[in-house]
Amino acid sequence: MPVPSTQPAAERKLLRDTVQDKIRTAIMDGTLEPGERLNDDDLIAWLGVSRTPIREALAELARAGLVEMAPNRYTRVAAPTAAELLDAYRTLGVIYGGVVRLAVPRFTDAERRQVVRTLDDVLERLGAGQQAEIVRDGADIYAMWADACGNASLAQLCRATTDGLAFRLRVPEIAEVVPPDEITPAIRDLRDAVVAVDPIAAELAMEAAHLLPSRS
């Protein structure tokens, strides 16, 4: 019996991933706005590929929480709401508390300096009332912890969930639901724990920064 070639499937998967990356980037940088309809013909014209890899990419982005799909009705960019914000924010805290605990002892000196600079920038922008701008960079800020945690399963979980959760923070009410004066002390504690290479203190600070109940 002839053995079927697997090359077309491999090529289609690679193309789907490329399409997915382009649509994800357009969503995360605001080129595609929350609630915007995603029309197949428009995407075909923009991306220069057939319908199949586009539909596959959109299905993956829907699983990640960046796209909403209703069969025979619409496919659109997800539209975050204030009602979802706190749950999403606390979920990030649950996930990244453990990630931080693993990552802090593993940072190289150069990585540690970069993390401290990033946290200093977050603190400066919080003080300047730029919480919406911080949220725009949220996925990248979380990624620096996942990249260093050394746990492939946990890193994969982060890659699969962080974009959608971080995207749900992009609502005008962010400062009301996540008050800067409540989270700023915890982020300072997180910075200090990174400098001191104290993974337990870092984990507790990350959880406190995400408004999780105290363990005491």
C-alpha cells in the first residue's frame, strides 16, 4: 500500500502558525481592535493565504481567548469587559506565583538586572497613572518570568493562557478594579525579592500584586 506523504500537513501546520502569529500580533498591538469582525475574505487578502490555515489559526486564537467565534454568526476579536477583569487578573496571579518562585533562583545576573529594570519601569508608570500602558505590555512582562522558570510544562501552560488572560485586562476600568496604590507596595516587594534572590518572598509578592488573599 502506498505510504501517504506527510509533507503537505507539515507545511499547512507551519503556515497556520505563521498566520496565527500575524493575527495575534495585530490583536495585541491594537491593529485589530476589540470586537472587530474578522472576515475570511479580508484576512485572505491581507495574509495572502487560503481559507484553511486562516480558519485553523482563528480556532487556536479562540482557544487562547483572543478571538470569539459563533458558528454562522460571527468571528471577531474578543472584547474584554470589566466583569471579567478581576477573575483574569487573579488567575494570572495564581499561575505566575509559582512561575516566579521557580524563576527567581534561575535568573542569570544579566536577566536579574533586566527584570529589576522592568519592575522599576512598571513602578514608575504606575506612579504616573499609566496603568493602561502597562497592561498593553502585560503579555511580554509575564513572559520574562515564564522564559526563565525551567519547567517546560509550566512554560507551555503560560504560553497557552497568558495572552488571553492579559488581553482581558484591557478595559477602561482597570484602575478602579486594580487600584495602583494597592498593588504598588507588592510590586516593590517583588523587586526587592528578585534582588535578594528570595523565591518565597517573590511568590508571595506576586500573589499580593494580583490581589490574592493573604496566606497568613
